[in-house]
Amino acid sequence: QDEDDLLGSREGKRLRDTAVAATRAYVLHPALKSSSARRLPEHGLAEAVALAAALPELDVQGSEVVRLSRVNPGTLLGSGKVAELKDRFHDLKIDLVLIDGSVSPVQQRNLEKEWGVKLLDRTSLILEIFADRARTNEGVLQVELAALSYQRTRLVRAWTHLERQRGGFGFVGGPGETQIESDRRAIDDQVIRLKRQLDRVVRTRELHRAARRKVPFPLVALVGYTNAGKSTLFNRMTGAEVLAKDMLFATLDPTMRGIVLPSGRKIIASDTVGFISDLPTQLVAAFRATLEEVLEADLILHVRDISHPESAEQAQDVADILTSLGVKPSVPVYEIWNKLDLVAPAARAALAVNAEGRSNVFPISAVTGEGIDSLLAAISRAFDEEKSERTLTLGFAEGRKRAWLHEEGVVIAEEDTEAGHRITVRWTARQEKRYRDL
């Protein structure tokens, strides 16, 4: 029986690829000369190389910024650059080229044919990393759904030169498609099956969330750019042993743990997947359910790698994603300026001046523990706010608001009147703001 039949599964392909020598890769970061991007191309290239390094089977042989005056619709790059890179890839024996940006199916096909290598764009690479990291049933299903949705848009005619070269890089890409319509139908059937499985998982998690709402423990969500140090901080705060590495997307599946604050109050902390600029739309949609934990949060800790040269740009990316998720403005956000241990003394002094007087900014080092006590004390104060009583009258049709009050555990008395529900609540100013946003 043919080897590809025996190892046709995703797991088989991955085992086969990792059983041989590491894949020799080269990273390209296209930069339009006319672009007004807020990030420097060199930093974008460094991030792309770090993404490649997150996959253990890749051996990055080189990388470069490719400056473009315009995008070639057929090959992305100009003919001269394509020829120059072809010679370089041949000399370096490159197996895989990673292009840090969007590549159309036509451009991918033409470049693979010209260079004689496998090619992945930014979306494909991030999907591969997520496939490598997913551990929970939900995470695996979400990755497969995102990959299939992406793959369906890229079914083009066969790349015959690749059919016997290798068995596909994980489950994204692979040998050329020769039966486009048949493959498209197969993908559609698989997508329907995965969505059904995910629906069951989501319903189960919603039951867990509903049960948690009945317990009066506030939820604190850690968010931030990938590799900002969220998992290290999470482990420091909770005593958990979540994987924490100097690696992009070390954490994929959300983790929750209880914490007893200095005041004695118990809270629940949630560690979430890291954000990244230009996150593939398929992953934003597929992981929305996972990121819904952030929407439930009473307090958000935005962890920043303050030692990174583009920390401000990364912070803006995170803020944009939080807004797109629908996080309400009334939910307080603390900025955690992490990795102080990597900041030079002069820069640390400037950061201290910048943070002074800002009640929602906390310079820390999750590695050394510096600043952690001040952060925990601030979290304690956030949940030990003064409470006030108020009497509300809700119409009988305002069931959603009434249910929210009971879920928050702020109702101390209730009676029905001709005008509606007369409810007496005891709540914090923070809870009142969230109620007004309903």
C-alpha cells in the first residue's frame, strides 16, 4: 500500500515530517515602500522569525526584509528578486519559504513552481503553530475548523512538482489538489461535522460558566500580546504550572485557577491565548468562544512586554482586539508593565516616572517577583470597593437586566408591583456601571 495511504492522517504526516531531518526554512518579510505601517519592517521580520522558531521541526537558515515598490499580482515579488532568491534557496538547500504576509493562491502556486519549495504565508504559519499547541478537545476542534476554512479558499490546480516531494506541512497545504470540487465538498462536510462537535463543547462550557456565576468569585482575565509573559505572571500569582516559555504562542488553551488575595478574598484568574498583529480572521472567528472568558471578566490585566522596542504598538493591537471582541468600556483594565528585569536602569527610571500617579499601571517582573505584591494589593482594593444600596423598578419585559442582577448576587430584596419588579440591590460603583451598559 502506498506510504501516503498509510500515513494519510494529520498525525501521520506530522510524525513523518518530524522523523526526518529538520525542515530548512527561510523567512521573508515583504515591505511596501509606500506603506504607512506603524511598525518597522525589521521588527516585523524579527517577529516572523520568532514565529518560525515556535515550531520545533523548522531550522531557519536565513531571513530578510524584501522592499517592494508594488505588489506583483502573479508572483508578489518582482522577477529579478524571484530569480535572486531562487539561486539563494538552491545554495542553502531550502525546503520551505515563509512569507510574513498575505499570499494569494495564484502567487503561492507560481512561487512554489519557480522556486521548487513549499511556501507558507503568515496565516498558514500561525495555524501550524496553533495546531502544534492545542491540547484540549475544544482547542483541537477550533484549530481544525480554522484550517479547513482557510484551506477551502486556496484550492487551485495541481502543483505536480510537490506531489512526491513531501507529505504536506501538518494539515495546511500539502500536495496539489487535482479534484477541486470533490475536495471542496469534502471540506464542507468536515466543517459541518466540526461545528456540531464545537457546539456541544460550547454548550458544556456555558453550563460551567453559568455555575461559576452563582459563586460570588470575581473573574480576572490576563490578556496581552503573545510572549508578553502572561503565563509566567499567572504561575507567579496562582502557583500553577502552566507552560511558560520565551516562545510565541506557548499558551493556547485557556487555564483558570483560584487565588486568595491579601485581603482574604478569593478570585478566579484566567490565562488566555496571546494576541498578535494581523491575527488570521479564521482564528479570530474560531477562537471567539475561548476568548469569551475575557467578556465575562470583572477585571482585565493587560500584560505588556515593556522591554520590547514596539511595546506601544503591541499594546494598540491588543486594545483593538479587545474592542473587536466587544469588551465593555466599564470593565476596568490594569496595564501590567512586565519584564522590568530586562530593562536598562536608565529606562527603568523613566518608566517609574511615567507610571507615577497612574492608578491602573503596575511595573513588575513576573520572573523576579518585583512589583507583584503591589499588583495583588491593587486587585484586592478593586474588589473591596464601598457598596451602596439602590432600589430599581424593572418592567416585566426587562428579564435580561433582572437575570443579570441575580447572577451578580447583588439582589437583597425583590417584590412584584403593578409597575414591574421592584428590586433592592447592594452593589459597587463598578457593578452599577456594568448594569448601565446592559
